[in-house]
Amino acid sequence: MGLEPIRFSGVSSYSADFQKILDRTVAIGAQPINAIQRDQTKLVQQRTLAVGIQTSAEALKKAVSDLGDLGRSRAVGGVSSNSSKVSVGAVTATTPATYTISDVTSLARSSSATSAGYASSTTGTVSLSGNVRLGFAGKEFDISLSAQENTLTGLRDKINALGAGVTASILTTGSGETPYYLSLTSTTSGEKPITLTSDPSGANTDLLVSRDNGSNANFKINGVAVSKNSNLVNDVVSGVTFTLGGTTSAGETVSVTLSSNRSSLAARLGSFVTAYNGTRELVDAQIGSAAGLLTGSSIVRDTGGLLTQISGYGGTGSIKSLSGLGVTFGKDGKASFDQSAFDAFSETQIQSAFEFLGSSTTGFGAMQAKVSQISDPVTGVIANETARMDETDKRLSAQVATLTERLENMQRVASERLQAVDAILGSLASQKSVVEASVKSMQLVTFGKNEG
């Protein structure tokens, strides 16, 4: 209980007896405190069990939600017949389909350009007038160079400060009379010509000696010509993203096939069974003859009822229950997944399975909302119950503090009173010794000897 015992230090022969009295008084006074602390220990254990069920139920919610997501997307994934030429990325489409990509004549690449050579990057002038114009992707940007800025380095810094989508850098060969060059590169791919002229209102002198205007990705999909400024294409086929990785030869085609992935469905059904059984086991441990500390609580009652709803969920389509997906429930309440039965399902049955699962708000997937009512870490049944436990623990801690303070005061007062009695007894014992010594002295004087 945290109470520091007082060690009785007396002077009388009864000091040990007084210590026993003091210890017994404290022990009796501590009984209510010990009882409260036992309640607190039980409360901590109950909270630990509750959090365990909450964590397991949250995993069950995710498993149900994942099945709902799979039902919505129909587990559609994309496969390329030649991933080095066309690789499939994110797929949100829900309908199986096949697309043919051909005539990939060019890939998207960034434009670039290089100036003539200069003797120095920090001295000399790049423009007699100090006025330079950058052209990029159909836009023009005027640059004014001061006397100090009118160098290759100054022009580079001015271009980079524009935010025009062009990066400037200085290249050097390290030899020759003019080893310094200004290099310009677009920050995005696509056919976007770069121009750079000096004195645009006058001589309009071209400062670039070589240029690559970049290129778009040009290809056909199902025979329709497409041109994009990026090799990542996400706005041609609804719900499908793919990346061009190489050009195709004459007559060469690449197929992108969208189809439902059985293995994804099987994996998520397996995850659901694991999550369900984990929660079932924790709940069952609180029920029956060997019930745990949460027996009879709303946590066990509500979570057990939820598991019953999940196992007994009925659909309206050709698949009426989870058993139609290969998930069955034994007499012990535990779920199991029959992989062999699932593997024998026809494509029609697989599509019916997706209809049964629905989405996060329809069909079996909508059960995730009911699970959330139990598992939500803020508003769920278990969260509310653990919050109540925390409040009870605070209240009990306050009671312990109050009773401990009272017991400390009682111990102090009792000790002070016993000390006073002990002092009196010690004094009486001392007086007795003096009297006895006096009597013996008188006997010796009177009779010449001590007589008892």
C-alpha cells in the first residue's frame, strides 16, 4: 500500500509489546486499502483482456472491409503480355477486358539544348545588351542581366530562379579555349522546344548551338492513335495505369488483360478466417465454467453477438452465405476455409462471390460498420468500457490516497501515545530501581547486611 511503517523505539521493557500493538493497529487499518488495491489489480487485468479483444476485433473489421473492397473491385488486376514494352500499374477498373497496344513509335523524353562554348563561366558577357529571352513550351520569359550577372553563371542562376520548367547547368570539358557550356533541360518529358536568344528586341541572336526538342509517347491502343507527354499513361483507359518501356516493331502488339484474380480472393478469405477465429477464441475464454474476468460484461456480450451476426450473414444473390465461398463454421464456433472447394468454383461462382461481398457499404462488406461499433478506438463499445475502467481506477486510487493518509495519521498518533506510555513505564521502572537501592542501603546500615 506504500505506507512507511514506524519502528517503535522505547525505553521500557514493554517496547516490543508496544511495537506489536502498533503493527496490529496498522494491519487492521490497512485492510480496506488492501481490498481496494485488489480491486484495482482485477481492474487492470480486465482492461488488458478488453484491449486484447478490441485489437482482435479491429483486425476482424479490416478483414471484413478488405473483402468488401475486393467485392467492389471484383479483384480485377492487369497483366501485360510484354512487361518490358508495357507494364501495368494501378488498376481500379472492375470489369474484365483486353486492350491491344501497338505502333509504339516513340517514348516520351525531355527536351534539352546547349549553348556555344565560353572561355569562362564567371567572366565575360553572354549578352551585349544584357537582355535575354527564354522560350519553352510555347511560353517566353524575359531575363535582365546586370553587369555583374552578365556571365554564364549569372544567366544560369537567373534561369533556375524563373520556375519555368527548365533547369540550367554549366558543363565543362576541362580543356580548350572555350571549355564552358550552358546546358538547358526541361524538368518534364514531352515535345517542348527550348529557345534562348540575346537582345530579343534587336539582333535577336540565338545563344544555342544544339537542341533536342524532346518527344511525346506515340502509340495506338485498340487501333486509336494516342500521343502523350509522359510514358506513364493513366487517362486513356478508365481505371488502368500503364507505363511504356520501349518501342514496338512493325506489326508487334502488346496485350493488357484485365481479369479477376482468384488468389487475391482466396488470400483475403483466409485472412478473414484467421481474424474471426482470433476474436472468437478471446470471447470464448470469458464464457462457461472456466470463464475469465470479463464474464457477463457488455464487451463479451456485444462482441459475441457480433460474431453470431457475421457467421450467420445471409445474402440475396445466388450465394446466400459464407459457406458459398468455402467458409464454414464448426460446432465449436470456429471458422475454416476449404481451399479445395474454392479452387473448384466456376468463373460464374467467383463473380457471384463478389456480388455477395458487395462493398464497404453494401453486402457482407457492410458488416465492417457493425464491427467498428465494437472495435473503434474512440467511440466503440470496448473503448467506452475501458474508459469507464480508467475512471474507476482513478476513483479507487483517490480512495487509496485518502485512506493511506488517514492511516498514516492514525499510526503517528498511536505511536506518539505509546511512546508517552512507554516513557512513563520507563520512568516508573527507573524510580523502582532507585527505591530498591535505597532500601538495600538502609538494610546494610541498619543490620549490617542486605536482607531480601
